[in-house]
Amino acid sequence: SRGGRRRRKRRSLEEAVREDKVVIVKNARSPEGLARASGAVVIEGFENEVAVVDKEFWQTFLAAVENDKTPPSAVEEKAKDKPYYRLLNFLSRSGLAYYDESWKLIKDALEGSVIE
């Protein structure tokens, strides 16, 4: 046995969302259950992938995104460590946002994908 190994306590989804603001969950079985369990906004993407987003962060994101002129290639690069770009990249990959000199949300599609 490896006596010196410490086990890292696994964070709950609620803790992860509070700390990271945006958590992407693959193979989500129950988006509604995730929304209830985390107290967060859940956005359904493609192939059972969801974004679990801190509610305050979601409101801040909505207020800022359509003035954002960051090109898609830079969004993808920044998505690794910046929650704002992680969410924007998710929305773009999920067909819920597109780039046309600035970012645009596809509001009709988004309305059907957001669970609050």
C-alpha cells in the first residue's frame, strides 16, 4: 500500500460551481436534477453535455457577451482557464451562439435550453 498518498476530497457540484463559475458536465442524465441539486443555471448542449453556471455569473455573462468581439479561435484558447470563455465556447459548440464581428446569442434556441 502507498501510505504517503493523501486522498483529495471530491468537491460537490455546488462547490465546483461556486468556485469555478462554469462547470461542463458530459453525459448528464438529468439536467433538471442538476439544476435543483446545484442551485445553478443549467444549459443543455449537444449529446447530453450541459453547462452548470453560477446564477450571478450567468447574469453578468448575458450583460457582456453581445459586446464581445473576441474571435472564436481566441475564445477556444481562453476557455481552458477563464469561466467566461468556457461558457461562450460551450454555447458556440452547442449552436446557441455565433460570431459575426461580435458574439450573438440565438435567443429562441437558448430559451429552450436553459433550466433555472
